[in-house]
Amino acid sequence: MSAPSFRNVALIAHVDHGKTTLVDAMLGATGVFAAHEERVDRVLDSSDQERERGITILAKAASVEWKGTRINLVDTPGHADFGGEVERALTMVDGVLLLVDAAEGPMPQTRYVLSKALRLGLPAVVVINKVDRSDSRVDEVVDEIYELFFSLDAEDDHIEFPIVSAIAREGRAMEGVGIPEQGADLAPLLDTIVATVPASSGDPAAPLQALVTNLDASDYLGRLAIGRVVQGTLRAGDRVALCHAHEEEPPLRRKLTQLMGFSGVGRIEVSERIAGDLFVVAGFPEVEIGDTLADVDDPQPLERLTVDEPVLRMTFGVNTSPFAGRGGKYLTSRQIKERLDREILGNVSIRIGATSSPEVIEVAGRGELQLAVLIESMRREGYELQVSRPEVIIREIDGRPQEPVERAVVDIPEEYVGTVTQTAAPRKGKVADLRPGDSGRSIVTIEAPARGLIGFRSLLMTATRGTALIHQHHAGWMPWAGELPHRVGGAMVSDRKGASTGFALDNLQKRGELFIGPGVEVYEGMIIGEASRPQEMQVNPTKGKQLTNIRTHASDEAIKLQPHREMTLETAIEWIADDELVEVTPQSIRVRKRLLTESQRRQAKKRD
């Protein structure tokens, strides 16, 4: 039988090296977009949060036709927190496009995603992107890429990778190292993909085995299973067996109601999908990620997907503040649990577990960003909840407690190098590498306990006036490092319910930094600022000026409030202490004490 005329390839890279932009260019170069069609930048970054944050969160697939060969493209996230999506996407492909920025070179996530691809034996096409940058250093970057392959113990045939230079934003490419000519297109890249990425080796005539790697839902068809046919042929209307996680139970046997494939950025109905191809099927509402669609007479399951374990956990609970229920549609623990159950069906790197309270659920994930994206998604869907500060998951290794290590790569103007090292030192952070970059910037690599880097990003952005670029990823385990400092100041806690006044806040701003402005509704136990001293402060932000007919000074009327600190979801999660919570509603993000009244907190301290 002749080789199938399609190729499956994943785009992998560090954050912001141009994967999604390159997919846009490939879709345009192969005629997916009609001439009259309105073009949307980063078409595969379809969710609001992906567009707002400028990152890819979910792996997605598209398909293009090139000289009689269909190329299935899988765009993957570049952020380490979404590594589960990368691992899942790599099971669907036979090769990878490794994008590297011509100025930044290989970065931490480049190493992470490439190590996953090499472990699966996937050949790579290396694309040096943004070669037109003024600070481009292509020759050095190529040397660094070879060093990266050697350091990952790549096989000889994997080190002999083709190199393509590209300007993805303009849809230009050339073979080898250089700057593509003005009239160039992406033909050299597409030709290299077809020549380098092998066709699937699966046998279309063998008994069916197809691995489910992703899930979707349709209002008309119900739950959809997305994955790859490993061997055999999947045909519309055939009866197939679903081998699920519960091995003691017999496989489910059912007829496929619909079979689809990828075409451009959409899906089309097809009659069959042969070994190696990607599929979307309907007909199994019970399907989960990792399940196998198998031959109905002799169902043989494939090995289930495995991903790296979570390293951080936090609790999601019912909102118990006095303002609960004002803006949300989903308020109960049952509704929150159902939403989290839906999340873990499609997100293999999230775990949920029970706590001592039925109102509170433990959620574990890869990092702060992944958990913050989940909370923000729930908030936008109308959920109200309260969440705790993230804490690391401790492992017992050789009878000793071990905690996760994070590696942070910080790109900063060189005058802030001292600031970075001074910020990291109290958090048990060590400088693993320091090298000068270009245009007066330096790159500092810091290794620290994961809990030491909670809040490190926002602290560093403040210290460097927003000029720092920070990327973090998991770097193994280390013995428990002992207590670490958290924040400098104690909480300013409102002692009553009411509306904040400019007069009260004017007096309070002399004692710390405020989180609210005048005219904001507060309640007892709500945190309205950070004190300049470490002790917790009970304050009255609703106090008004005594109205008399005696004016003592002309400056009595001159209230000048400093701009208050806006608490975003990420900064609030990083800032709170163990006895505090973040209240999340569709309209507001507030910080509060777990125990709202001062008497409750005093009694709790006595018990401790």
C-alpha cells in the first residue's frame, strides 16, 4: 500500500517565539483564507484569555493542503504551566517544527518541549524565526540549538535536522541560514516539512486502534472525541469498542454517529480516517482522554496518556462573604464541583480532591498561571468562589520531604541585575547562570523552591518598572528548604461594613498602601490595604469627617489620595497569607480574612 498523502506536525517553542503567527502565515500561504475573507491575527488563539494574555493555552489543530499532501498542524502552548497540552499534542504527530527566536535563542521552555519530542523519537525541522530583528544573532543561535540537542542526548539522526530561516509575520522563508528575499513565500518551509516529517507507519488494514487525546462538545452531537488513528481504519457508521480507564468493566460497543476530519481551521464530515490520521468522532458521551477506540471483535487498548504531575495546589470554596450572591449565577458547592469535574475531563494536568469540608475542593495544577486561568474562566462564566493561596505539593523521596524546584529565566535591563539577585536571595534563590544579552539587557537564570517564587513575578515587575521578562518552569525536586519570607507588611482589615470615604483613606494611606479608592463597599474582615509594618491592623475605612461650623485649617478640605494598588486575580493570589482568601465574583476581586471577625481570629490564635 502506498504511503498516505498526509503529514502530522506539531509546532513547539518557547513563549512568544511565533508559533501561532506562523500557523496564520501557513494558512494564508496555502489558500485556506479566501481573498474576500476578513483575516484575524492568531486565528487559533480563539478564547478571550488567549487573546488578552497573548499566549496559547489549549493545543489546537488545523489542516492545509500543499502539492497534493495534507499537512495537519497542531499548535501547542509555549508556557510551562500548560505542558500537559504539549505532551498530549505530541502523541498526535510524527514530527515537530521547533521555532526559535533569532535574537533570544533557545529558552527554558524550548528545552522542555524539545525533550518531550525527542523522548517520543520525533524528528524536528528547526525554524529560526524573526531573522529580520535588528538584534538578530542567527549564527550564535544555531550553535546554541546544536548544543541543546547534544545536552538532551539526541540520537544522531535527530541532530541532522534541516534549518529554515523565516519571518513568520510576513510569511517569508528560505532554506538554511539567512534573511528571505522580499518576494519569498513559505514554500521552502512547506517543502521541508513534507520531506522531513515521515508519513505514518501504521497499517490501515490492521485491527482498529485509535487514541483519544482531546475532547470537545457540540450542541447537536454532544461530546466529541478528538485523537489519532494508530492502526487500522476508522469508518463512519461502523460499530467500534471504547476501551476506558476502568479495565475491570467490559468495553462499550456502539455505532459512530459521525466522523469528521480537520480542514483549514474547521472540520468536515468524512467517510473514513486511516492509520496515522487525525479524527473527530461523535457517539460516545462517556469517552475520556486516554481512552482507545478499538476493533469491535477484538478490542485491544493502547497505553493511556501520562503527563507530569502537578506541583501546586489550592482550595476552591463557596463564597461566604457578606456580599455573596450579588453578581454570580453559580454559587453552590455542587455547581463548583460540577464545573471542576468538566475541567478535568479535558485537562489532563489538573487534579481535584476532597477536603475536610464539603464546601471546599482542593485543586492541583502545574503552576500559578494555569490555576489563575482556570479561576478567571470560571469567573467569566458566572461563578462565585473563594480561593486560597497556592501551596507546593510535598513528596517523600528516600524518607525525606522534598519540594519542587522552579527555574526562572529573567530578561532585564542590565542595571537591574543586582535587583533580581537581591529579590531572589531571601527566597532561597540561587543564580545558576548570568549572561549578557543584546541592547543593554542581561539574562539571569535563578533556581529556587517553587514556593519561593510565588509572587516573585509581580515583585520583580514593580522593582524593574515593568521592564522584566520572566519565564518559569519545573526543574526537579530538592530537600525542604525551611521557612521562607512572604510579604513585608501586615493586612489592613476593615472592622465594619459600609462605604469607604476619602477622609478615612487619606489618614490610612499614611500607614501603608491601599487596595481600594473612595466610595467602595467594604465589609468586616475585608482587607483594604497592606500596612507598612508586619502587624495586622484593624481600621475603619468608612469614617467621615465631623461636620461642624468651625474650620481649623484651610487644608482640611484638601484630601489628596495616592493611586491605590489594583489587585488583579494573579497579584491577589500571590499576596495573600495562609489565613486569607481571595473572593472571586464576575464583577469583583476582593481580598479577605478566612475568619471575618476579630474575635474569631483571636480565638483561633489561642487554639493554635
